Amino acid sequence: NCMKCNINRRHIGLQQLETIAATTHGFLGPNKRPKLFQDEDAGDAMLVCSCSHLLECIELDGSVGQLLLQTVQAQQKLFHSRTAALVFLAGVWSRVALECLNRGITVLDIKTAMRKGLEVCLEVCKQSALTISHRCDSSMHLVLKERKLQSKNTENAQNRSLDIQKLVTCLIPGLSEEFHGFVTLLTVEQASVVRRLQGQALNIALVNGDLCKKYRHVGFNKPGNVMHITDRANMSGVSLEELLIEDALRKLHEFSIDVVLVSSMAGVKLKDRVLGTNVLVIEGVKSSVLKDFSTCTGALLISYVTQIDENCVGQGVTVSQQRDFSRKKDFVAVSIVTASTSLVTAVISSSVSAKLQSLEDQFWSCAHRLHQALADGKLLHGAGTTELLCIQQLHQSKQTDMENPQESVVLELMAEAWMDYVSTLMMNSRSVGSKAEAWTAIAHQMRLYKDGEAISRDADGAGVYDNVTVKSEAWRRALDLVFLVLQSDTEIITGFRQPNTEYYIEGDVF
């Protein structure tokens, strides 16, 4: 007992990881238990239903919390799903590592056996890999309609893939719709320009940067030991910003530019001045959207508006007003379209503004699931079925002859961790009333499997499938994170760093 307390006291990182992970258990499975966060400064609220947003909202001061956040953000950025599974597994596998330490198993043996356990589970995925759905029927239905719109407007109608880079979302109150083209929200003043431009074939400029006086493109290096005073004698008292605005307006007028799409921000004064000349400037446009407009209109991407020449002007753009919300809110939904674009915008809406973020998360999760399923060309049974197979295979593996007898202990603990995962999934999906009932059901499944019966899928999980790559990557990231924290704890305790030990989280080496 004394040794157990001493180990627990020293391996603080693993304990912290397990504790933080426990706060996200309600996000595992289809029936998530959302958390409401109130922003007292903004007087607004947000309903959080994803691990990435939850970890961003809570204060994570320690290094372990920051590592967990980075790992989750890397998974979210690439796949937009399986973050709850990643965090849950990081927590339960931290508990496995702690229990192994309590039993006197060395760090090297723990890592070797857990890595073997993961390989067993990944082999299960490979062997059992077989429409995709994940209990977000409305979001998935919207994604499928987006794919149909994309394929309708591409040259290759037989292309069955979903181009994530040509999907856009727009969050507004009211009924959900989907639009061909790029839809965004503009102020009432900007919408007045749209009404004057409607029905015309317009010229467009694409700026991959800021329209601000202090903006410098990536790679710009300010000369050292040089103080910049001015480019010219300022006899008129006109500021540098005014001169830049005048140059921009002259370029826009010279090449008859009607619409300017900007990847970042535009200065307030510039926006006010161009409104008076019936030029529409739209900020915060994704780079992938700019590239699509470049392909469809012939416009070249530029870093500064003063770089515009005849080769940088795109043609054939039309704008139209979709919805006017000026009575309730000070904005208007506007569509910007070209004849051959495959851009599609999903307008996601709710009468409860706090739900908009979670609805958008659901949409992108479904979009990435479908995209990945088409890319992988295979799927796994969901609703815990694959994880049940992992439990069974881990039990079988520990019964084989092993060079190190400690391996069977670690594999047994990993199987128990998977049972915790599946039981929580069953609880959250409301297929059982308690953890004890879930563990009993899992044990019954294992007995049936031993008797030669296949792992059964209940009616609730019969049509649920998971992505092979996404699931595998979430498992790998979770174990890598546990190993990183375990190694850090060990180095703090011993003061010795193992040679040739490297871990990767989204390109960073630790």
C-alpha cells in the first residue's frame, strides 16, 4: 500500500490525464450530454457538445492539459470526429499504466505490452473492416444533398467523392437550407450594394491576405537597423492609410472591380469608402473558397489590392440576396456564384443561438465521416461492436505463450479499459440503465463468443458504422499521449531521459 501511494504521488501527470478525461465521458456516443458555457463579458452562451470545444473553454494550466488539448485539436483538425473516444481512451489507458506501475511492472515492459495490445486491436480493425450513419440523421442528410449538388456542377459526373474543401457553412436563425455557391452574412449597408449589383455579370478580385495598412505578406522581412519615416514628403497632411485607400480605390475603379474576396480582415475606413463606390468587400473567406473562385473566374490570387492588373481580374460572378434578417438582426444572407463552381454552402440554423456551434460541429463531423468513408473504401461496425472484438482478441492473446509473463497482466488491464469504454457507450446510448448492467451484458457477449457465436449487434447499433482510418488514428494518438506523459513523469522522478525517445503530436517532436 505504501509503495502504491508513493507511485501515485510521483506519477502526477497520468493522474491528471485520467481526471481531465473523466470530464468528457458525457460526450461519448450518440446521445451527448452537452455543457452550457456562459460568456459573462459578451453576455452570450454556447452549448458545447464536443471535446475540442470543451477543452478550449475550461482552464488547462498544466502541461498535461495542454498536451491533451493539442492532441485533440490535431484529431479535430484532420478528421472532425472521434475526439471523445481519443480522450476517453487516454484516460483509461493512463489508469492502466498507473495500475501496472502499482504492480511493479517496469516502464519499458508497460510500453512494450500496451503497444502490442494496440497492434492487436488495429489488426481487429483490419480483419473486420467491411452507407455511413452515426445518429446525426439530419446533418448526414444535409451532407448527402451537398454531395449531390457538388457532383451536379462538376465536369466528372461519375466522381463519387465528397470535396470537403468546397463545402462552406453559414450559421443563421431560421429554417435550414442549402445553396449552390458561396453564401455569407453581410451588413445591411453591404446588402444595399448587392441589390444594386444583382442581375449583372461582375468582375472579381481575390486577396489572400489583409486589406489593412500594417499587413505584410508571409516572407516579408523588415530590414534591420532601419527606421522607416515616409515614402514621400507629406506636405498635404494626408495620412499613409488615406494614401493606401486612394491607391486601392483607383485600382478598383481602373479595372472595374465589383467584388473583392479577402481571406482575412479589411480596414474599417476602406470598407466604408468602397461601399460608396458600389464595390462589395467580403472578409474572412476560406483559402479553399478563394482557390475555387480563382479556377472558375480566371482571377489570380494577390497579396495586396494595389497589385491588381488585367491578369488578376476574374469575370462571370453574380450576387443575389437570399434572406433579409434586418428586422431581427443587422445582417443579410447573400449568395456569390459563378457558372461552373462546385462550391456548396449549408445554411445551418436554430432558434436557439447557443446551439448553432454544436449543429455546425455535427455537420462537419458527418461531412468528414462521409469523405473518409469514400476515401477508405471500407467501414467498421460501430456502436461498440469493434471494441467488443478487441476485448475478445486481447483475452485470446494473453492466453498464448509469452516471453514476458507481465504482458498478460497488461493485456488484461487493457481489455478491462475497453470494457469501461463499451459500458460507457452503452450507458450514454441508453441501451442499459447502469454500468453494472452494461458489464454483465459485455461478459455475456464474451461467453457467447467463446461458444462460437459471433458478436451480435443490437437493433440500436445495426445501421451504425465507423471510419477505419479515423478510429485507428484516434487510438494511436491516445496511446502516444499516455506514453508521452508516462515518460515525462518517469524522467521527472529519475532525472534521466531515455535516449532516442521521440513522440509526435501534429508535427512537433517531444
